[in-house]
Amino acid sequence: MRRLTPLDPADAPEKSRELLNDIIGRRGSVGEMVSTMAHSPALLQGYLDFSRAMKRVKLPRALSEKISLAVQEWIGCGLCRQAHTEAGRAAGLSEADIALARQGTSTDAREAALIALAVRVLAEPSSITDEDVAELRSLGWSDRVIAEIVGIVTLNLLTGAFNLLAGLEPAEQPA
């Protein structure tokens, strides 16, 4: 059940209106989440800036989508899960890859370790130890990639939590 309603640019606060009109000018439309975030100009600006910045992560897109799937499975946002499933397919993930990612793992041991860290960053960050970081380094992950995991998790938490609070759900898929 929808709890917050999407806003048309004309009904949005001034700063949100500017942001929405800019997106519409570049892409033709805005999604339901973005138009609903427009209730808060600060949230909308922060989301757009953070999302843009996280597009420059060092991780391959397919691995980033695996991490997003694992995190969204834990958060429970069906809309985000659906979006990352579609994005994962577009990035070349198989149905088996997607299913494993939703379980927080991968057939590749290096990837599995990184995905597991992402879930821990979300669920129990205080449990991460020096040994955990050393293990990731021993698997060849750079400090940049390890640091970027926090950004990927945080962006997923922001979108998933917002969608759940706002009551945004995936559209029904045809049978």
C-alpha cells in the first residue's frame, strides 16, 4: 500500500521541481521513487548526487548487481530486487547467478567473500575484523574496492528503505 505519493514537478518544492525538470529534460521522465523522493529536496538531491558518484565504482557492473541483489534480499525491498534482477540480467548474469546472489554468495570464491562482506556491512558492521579485511586483500581486492562496498550497501539501504517506507512496490508481472 502506497504511503507517500509521487509528485508532479509543478507540485514539488522549488528545489525538487528544478531537479525533476532537469531529469525530465535529459531522460524524458522520472521514476516513481524519484518523484516520491521529491517531497524532500534534501533527500532527492542527496540521492541523485550519491547515485551519480557510485556509478564510478571500480567493481564490474555484474558484481555490483550481485551485491545489490544480496543486500536487497536482506532489506526486503521487492521493487529494488526486481530492478536489480533486471539490471543483473542486462549485465550478463544468469538466473543461477541471480539466485546465488540473492542468497548472499557466488560460485566465484573472490566474489562470494566480497558479497558476504557487503551483507555484514549492512547487518552487523561492528563484527568486521582486521582479519576480514586482510582476507579480502589476500583474494586480490584493493582498498578502493573494499571501501566502495560501503557506498554500494548504503545506496541500496537508502533506496530500499525509502521504497518500503513510501509503500512503493513492483508492478504486477504478467502471468
